[in-house]
Amino acid sequence: VQLVESGGGSVQAGGSLRLSCAASGVRVSSICMGWFRQAPGKEREGVASLYTGDDNTYVADSVKGRFAISRDGAKNTVYLQMDSLKPEDTAMYYCAAAQGRGSLSCVPISDAVYGPFSYWGQGTQVTVS
């Protein structure tokens, strides 16, 4: 399974970016896809998730109203649309995939309770100034 993120970059506050996560080696048909971010010196934070079986989505309160997750099944790609970006959104953004979860348990949490996100991309940097 390979996840490849793209779309990061530098943007001024108030701007927008759309991150893409292209998946290969796994059919993104009934799987939990998540976006995480990690800023220097901070813990990793789950930002959004999408269950591809029914397109149910979850967006963290910290970005709700500004970020949206979606997918293109034909392209096996998941997106993170980020609008009204703030300097505190600066981080490395990672795409991840978790198998074995259902719609209601598809949240961007990787721990002993929910289970792991087993597959991760290499990350794409987002810098907001």
C-alpha cells in the first residue's frame, strides 16, 4: 500500500490549499482515510477523516468550517481542501489509511482503542505566513 501526498506549499494567511492523497495497492472502496498534521514540537493531530464506504466524514473542531475532506473514487484519491488558512495551520500534513473500521469509527485517531492507521504517506509541508 502506498499513499502519496501532494499539494502542500507556502501561502499567506487567509489563503487556500488543496492537498491530495493518491492511494495505490489498496482499493479505496471501504476504508477509513485520514489526514493528520504535526507541527514542530507538537503532538500529531488528527484533522479529518472519511469512510469511503458511505462518504461519511469527520472534521476536527480546530479546523471545522475551514477544512473539508472528500474523495474521487475513480482516481483513488482523497483530498483535503483547506480554506481561510491561519499561521497555526503550519505543519507537515500526512495522509493515512486504516482498514477494519466502519463508518462510525472512522475518526482521525490512531490508538489502542480505535486501532492503528496502518498506512502513512511521506507527508507534505504546509506553511502559512
